[in-house]
Amino acid sequence: MQRTEILHWLQETDEARLEELWARADAVRAANVGDEVHLRGLIEISNFCVRQCAYCGINACSQGITRYRMPPAEILACAREAHRLGYGSVVMQSGEDPGLRAETIADIVREIKTTTPLAVTLSLGERDDDELKAWKAAGADRFLLRFETSDPALYDVIHPSLPGTLSDRMAQLDRMRAFGYEIGTGVMVGIPGQTWEILAQDIDTFRRYDMDMIGIGPFLPSPRTPLGGPDAASYLAPPDRQVPNDELTTLKAVALTRIVCPRSNIPSTTALATLDPKAGRELGLCRGANVVMPNVTPPEYRVLYEIYPGKACVHETAQVCHGCMEARIRSIGRTMGKGPGGRR
Ligand code: SAM
């Protein structure tokens, strides 16, 4: 599918035509990654962050948040819980937190890898090559770093550089692949300033980089941030060009991504479940996704990892999240994935 066709499908509104898109995406998913839904236990290990991402509720400038950094023993307990629940991997995610020392992360990764069969994914933002190599050597398997937008001008608007550093996320993704990581990336749908052309280019970029994992969720405004605050409208593209941050557009982006990246692992995201608590997870899985990321962070930390308000599953324990995910997966006739569920 060429970029012009992606662009056309993103703007398609005819329900009968969209049924064709859903059927095609689901068939590509079934043929290439099968009916298994892989579960990744998400551990939100720190909400400290040095960056000012204009969309993110835990950015460095966000006021009134209690910051936390989980002690290693508690992170390891979460990993053991994920294993006990039958998950094949864990994702350790945080703000960009230099207080998470490279040796500490390496020790945690090594301990998980030597005591469990779990695959370990890191999502810790932009880090030095020495750190990335040390974590790989300790046994880390995968790294998630969303490029957020493939448009350099929009990237600069939504990522003011200070007090963080200038970014080249694409270059880090390339280097991580060279270090042996499976690499994951993604974008938000409907971020202010995102045009239809930019979103089509984002999807084409997933294909060009042959990304192993691709997370796509709606942009959900956080009132703590410039893009969710009183001046948010000033960031919008003209109405006929601005992508809406709604469920339908997110599902189209997921379906098109599945079609152009048939073998990638694609989660049905928490942001989608937040937008549509009743059916968002299932709809994502029926329109191309093959992964879910149940939260195994202890609830007392989970409420503090507020990247946007009203996040799905915030008040549930890992056990409750697990039961809910399992029921949702079975309700659409799919099966729980076994093993680490790496890129085929
Ligand atoms: N610090 C790491 C990084 O930057 O890659 C990982 C944590 S960051 C909070 C994880 C992802 O949350 C981001 O890549 C972004 O796409 C998503 N996110 C942040 N704010 C959001 C919002 N307001 N709505 C939807 N997704 C958001």
C-alpha cells in the first residue's frame, strides 16, 4: 500500500468501505502473527523526568505531582508477579530519569533474566550508548522509544529541548537495533499540529524502519501540559488538516499499520482503552493488534504515573487486571500467548 493510499484510508468515512479495511487488517494479523495475544506486564518504575514533552503529564515542569522511583526489590517483586500470572515478558517504563542509575537497571535486568524465563523490555527514554549496551549485556531483549512524529517541525514544537537535551530518536532506534535489541516505537493519534499527511508519513516510517513493535494510541490531553491547557487550540493545524484524537482514527491507524507491517507486534494500547473503556481493547485487537500490556505496577505508584487523566486500570491490582484482560481476549475468540512473544 502506497502512502497516498494510506492517506486516503485515514480520511475514509464510509462505514461499508471501512469494513473492508477492518477485514483486511484482521486477515493480515491472523495470517502473520496468529490468534495469540501476547501479554506484557507493565511496570512503571519511576515518574521522575527531565524532559518537557508538551503533551505528557509527568514532564519535568508538571506541578503538583508526587514523584517516585520504585526500589529494586519492589520492581523484582512485580516481575515475579508477572511471571506467576503467566506473562511472557515485562516492560520497565519510566520518565527520562537520570536517577535510575545504569548499574541499578543492569542489576535488575540480570536478576530477572537469571531467575525467570521472562523477556525484558526497557522504555526509559533517551539514554547513552554505554548504558544501552550495558543493559543489553545484562540480558535486556527489547527497547521501546516512540518517535512521536516523523515531522521534524512538529517534533520541535512538542518537544522543547530544555532542560532535556536535543533529541534524535531515530538515530537511537538505529543504534539500539545494531546493539541487538528488538526495537519498538510509535506515535499518538491526534496530537495538536498532526495533519493527515503527517500521520500517513508516520505509518510509512514504521514500514521503512521495519519496526519490531509499534504502539499507537490516541492523544489524551493532560491539563498539566501546554497541549492540554488553556492555549492548546493555538497548536492545532487548520480544521480540515488536523487529525482528530478519536477512537475511529486511532483504529484506522492501527489497521493500516498492521497491513504495512504484517509481522510487527502491535499492542492494543491503554490510551485506546481509556478513550473507550467498554470496548477499546477488543476493537484494537480486532483491527490489527496482537499484544496487550496489563499493568503490574503496585496501585500506590500507578496513580502517580499520570501521563494523562483517567488512565484505564489505574485502581486495579495486577490480579484484577489480569482477569479482565483474559476475559476480554477470550470474548473475541482469541487465545492467551505463550512464551516471550518476540518478533516472528
Ligand atoms: N520516557 C519514555 C519515553 O519518552 O519514551 C517512556 C515514558 S513516556 C510517558 C511513554 C509514552 O506515553 C510516550 O512515548 C507518549 O507517546 C505517551 N504519552 C505521553 N503523554 C501522552 C498523552 N497525553 N496522551 C497519550 N499518550 C501519551
